[in-house]
Amino acid sequence: MWCNLYTLAMSLADIVSSIDSEIARLTQARALLSGLSTTKDTAAPLPKRRKLSAAARKKIGDAQRKRWATQKKDK
């Protein structure tokens, strides 16, 4: 009976060890996929993006079309 309990305890310890190693492997894979290092460093927050107004986008678009027209005319 003692031998069976010892074997059961050893196999449970093996199972727990296997689960722990799998968790560590998955944690490392997750960190690599999310672009974080495995040392638990926090990534710097991304800077807020500035938005252009519709008028500014139109002005930039008109200027680019003018450059394209000049370039096409020169050919």
C-alpha cells in the first residue's frame, strides 16, 4: 500500500512539475507575441495621435495634387 501511495505522490509531483513548465513556456510565448520582454518590463505607453481637421486634410490633398499635376506636365 505504501508503495502505491509513494508512486501516486511521485506521479502527482511529476504532473504538477509538467504543468508548471508548460505555464512558464506559454507565458514566455505570450510575452514574445505581445512584444514584451520576459523580465516583466512594462512597455512605455504610445503617444497620443494628433488628428488633422478636414480643412487641413483638404489643403494637404490639394497641394499634393498640384505637385502631381506639375510633375505630369513636365514629362
